[in-house]
Amino acid sequence: MAHPSTGSAVRPTDEVGHIETRGVDFVPPEDRHSKPRDVAAVWFGANMCFGTIVLGALPILFGLGWWAAFWAITVGTLLGTVFFGPMGLLGPRTGTNSAVSSGAFFGVVGRLVGSCVVLFIAIGFYALAVWTGGQAVVAGANRLFGLPEGNVQFAIAYGLIGAITVVLALIGHATLVASQKLIAPVVAVLLVVGVLVKLPDFDPGYAGGQYLLGSFWPTWILAMVTSASLALSYGPFANDYARYLPTSLSRRGAVWASGGIFLGCWFALLFAAFFTSMMEPGTTDFVVGVVNVSPTWYAVLIVLVGLLGGFGQGSLALYGTGLDTSSLIPRLSRVNATLVVSAVGLGLVYLGALVWNALSLVSAFTVLLTVITAPWLVINVVGHLALRGRYVPEDLQVFNVGMTGGTYWFTRGWNFYAMAAWAPAVILGLLFANTPPLVVGPWSNAAGGIDLSFLSASLVALVVYGGFVLFIPERVLPARSAVPTVDLAIAAGLVPPPASEADSAVVPMTLPAAANPPAVP
């Protein structure tokens, strides 16, 4: 009988060039073939794409000078990495992705919050990757061959990049890791060539323009938060790849992977700020602006960056959300879920590029992203540290295999203490948001126009959830030791779950302790 999420009665596989048959099933230690440097390569390569690079144009467009933009990007990327890094410690211990891992703290049904966060981020960044990649192809072809830049040409380019990203995402994890090892260095070299070519024209004394928020510090904080959102946004995807790392992963290994995200985000954002400072005032289309200020021959390389980068970033985003969507609907395989999500993402690409003001949407998207994601990450990391990395990985799969009960069942599958920390944090963050004209909260001027959305949301989640953990841990945290409810073979996708709940032999979470993996080293 086939397992509902893998569609296979044999051991799930993950090989380069072959379709990955594993979904969010528990990855047994013997199947974990990744190393920290593989994960670092993925996160560095994910940013070698105009879809993420374009965010680096925002500090300059907000009115900052070069050095102010440089420090806003540097500080923001460091801050975002601090949020991202610890999240990668969960996957090696839980053997599954971030959203399912969050069930240890939000409940196995409450992990739906994480799934929604993943869906929101993934579709947004997929749309950005395809949109900017298509722009690079069309603008480059116009510069090189004089081809028109109409909606028909953009639609064809979006369709081409979208189709290839879908293929890569469908094949799965091992192929994505291998492709990033090839794509990332090539695109990085192409971007460095662009910097060297334009270096004689670059003015490090560039003073900027009119501040978006009227004065320096509010505008600088907004730029910093926008930069932080990039590294932070990868947090919900950290364990798509960390789940294939060995259980014994040390903090040093997690830091190694975090180094990939920092270097990738930092370089990508600075590349955009560098070029934007040399564009004509009022230029809002970054990719077209790069083509316009570059030598004609470099347009060829821009097309390559648009294609290769779009393939890499778009496929990563699709893979992550397809993986998680398949766990929400067990009858829907990872492959079919990826196809559904890709159709939605391409729809947003066409609407954003041909109907809406995409640049305004990008700015609002980054602020919403940080407000929603940051407190979720805080709760997961605080919970992980409180449990000292001890989990019952089998029981995290309860919801995925259609069962109930177990270590992480809490109240009907929800941990309302985690929700009581996350929901108010998001609401408060939105009240402080200040990203005109789309996201302006009623308290946006509480600190002289400085955007407090990201910091307030993170702090509230830390204080509220941390307080719960400190004063009522027995109600907030799962039992640190329990007999697994789900059989390991079911959790790993090796056999199908019981035909009915009556056959599942659900075990209460109050049973005597069983052996646990060692605490986080």
C-alpha cells in the first residue's frame, strides 16, 4: 500500500536527477547525506538572483546616501541572520521541515501557522524571482538586438523562467542542492564583473536624495529593517535542507550554514545599492536601470544572471512551499502540490508586472514579511532552547498521517500559549508599521516616524512566550520524554498509517519516559 504523502510503498529516495519521493516524512539518520557546507551553498546561491538583489535598491530609493545604505544593509543583514541561524538547529533534531517542526511548540495542528507563513513568503519570492528574471531577459534582448519590450515579450519570458523553475522544484532536494553548487559561483562571478566594470563611474560620496520618511533616522531604520527581512525570510525554509544534516550537528555547523545566508544577502543587496546610486533619479525599475547604465556587452551577462538566478531562487521557493502544502493535504503528493503552488505564483507574477505597481508591493511585502515571520521564529527558537533540542520526532508526524493525540497534541492539536504570544505580536507590529503608502499603522509616528514594527513584534513574542516558558513550563512545553505515538516506520514514510484512528493506538502524552536524543551540544 502506498504512503499518502510519498505515493510509494518503498523507501523514499532523494538522488540527483531523480524525482524526490520523500515529503515531510521523518528523515532517518542513515538517509542524511548533507553537510553544513552544502546547506551554506544553498543559502548563498539563493540570493544570486535579481528577485532578492532588487531589495538592495530600496535604501537608495528611500533617499539614503551610499555609506548610509551600506551600513543599513550590513546591520540589517546581520540582524536577519541572527534570526535565521538558530532555526537551522531544529531540522537535524526533528528530521523534518520548519513548519512541521514548529508543531512541537504550536501543536501539530497549530503548525498551520508556520505553513501559512511559508506559503506567504514562498509565493512572494517566487513571483519576484520570475518577474525580475523576465525583466532581465527582455531588457537585455532590447539592448542587444533592439527587440521590443512589450507585454507579450514579458509574458513569454515569465513563462519560460516559470516552467524551468517548476521542473527543478519538482525533481527535489538533491538536484536543487547540486544545481546551486553550479549556479551560485557562476552568477556571483557575473555580478562581480559588473561591479568591476562600473567601479570607475562609482562615487562613494553619493549623498542620496529626499528621505522617504522626511528625516534620516526613520528612513535609515526602515532601510535596515527591509534589509533584515531578506535573511530573516529564509528562516521558515531553513530545515528544508537542515533535515538532511546529521542529528549530531553542532552549533558550529549551524553557524557555517548561517555564514552562507549572510554572505549571499549582504553581497546581493550591496550590488543593487551600488548600481542604483548611479542610475538616473526617478528610476524605479532596477533591472532595466542596470541594463541602461552598463556597457552593451554586459547586457549578455545580465540576461544570464536573470535566467540562472531566476531558476535557482524560484525553484527553492517553489520546493519549500510545495513540500509543506503536501503535508497539509496528505492525498496531494509533493509533486502535485508544487504544480498547484506554481500556478498561483505565476498568476501573481503576471498581475504584479502587468497590472499592479510591483515596486510598491515589494516594499510592503518586506515589512509584512518581517512582522509575521520574526515572532514565529522567536517562539520556535525559545522553545527549542527550553527543550534543549529534545524531541519525539515521530509524534511531529501525527497530523501528516491523519492521526490524533501524542506528545504535541496539547489542546485539540493547538498550543494556545504559543498562539497567545504570536498573534498579539503580529497585531502590535502592524500597528507600528510605517511603509507608505500601503502599510501605515495608526501608531506609525509613535517614535518620530521610526518603523518599530519588526522590533516590537519580536520583543512582544520574546517577552510573552519567554514568560510562559519561565513561569508555567508544564503548560507551555511538551513533555520532554514520552513514548512515541507514531511508529518510526510510519513517520519515515516506509509504511502507510493505520486505516482508521481506532487502529492507531494513540498513546497519551503522560506515559513514562523513553530514551531521548542527547541535548543540543
